[in-house]
Amino acid sequence: MKKKIVLIIFLPKFVISGSGNSVFQMINGLNKKKFKIYVICLNKCEYSKKLKGKIRLFELNYKRLIFGSFKIFEIVKSIYQKHLNEKIIFFSNHHYANIFALSIKLKFKKFKVIGVERTAIHELKIFYSFNDFIKKKILLFLVKNFYKY
């Protein structure tokens, strides 16, 4: 029997939206005989009923990625250990999730990482408060310096 490709999808907010719908359609379009799909999201996944039985879903009860990052690492580590001899792809969506995906790549060298951007980079130059300004400046720095990897 041929081994499946393990696809770990990290979508912090898997809600009914353009990005959520795009990922949902991608999951539905993949051949389940070739892919073993895991989805990790923060809070509730609004597509969970539609995806039931097609994927393994992890809905983490965190509002921010920074608070859930250790739990995500634990989940990814357990998936990695379960599928040691299989090809593993980590797919993420959005600036901060893609940066996080690259940190996953540092820990698990075997992983292939696919980061998809749905928003323009210039949106990181628009801010609404001092905290937002600091967060987006750090994110912009990380995007500019780490996306090449």
C-alpha cells in the first residue's frame, strides 16, 4: 500500500470567509486516498460539520496564536511521530500564521511548508493603535526577512 501524504493545515480562524472557503474547497478537492488531512485552528471551526469524517480537526480554545503556540507544537509533534516515514506538508494562511509555520520548519526539518497570503503586504503598514503599530512592525520585519525561506 502506498503511503499517504500528511497535510497539516493551520488556519487560525477557520470561519466562513474568503480564506476559510478557499481552504474548505481545497480540502474537499483533495483525494482522501492520497492525503491524510489534519486541521488546526484557534477557537471553533465554522466548517466542522461539513468536514466531519474527512479530516482530523483540532479546535484550540485560544484567542491568540502566541498563547496557543505551545499546544500547536505538541499537536504537530504527535502528528510527526505518528507519520515518521511519510511526506509531511504544513500549510498555513495569513502573515502571522506563515511566520509561525516557518518556526515549525525550524523544529521539524523534514516538513515542507506552504504559506499562502490572502492579504496585501501593505496592510501591515496600516495601524489603529500603538500596540497594533508595534505588532505590525514586528510582523512586517519578520515577513520581509523570513518569507524567502
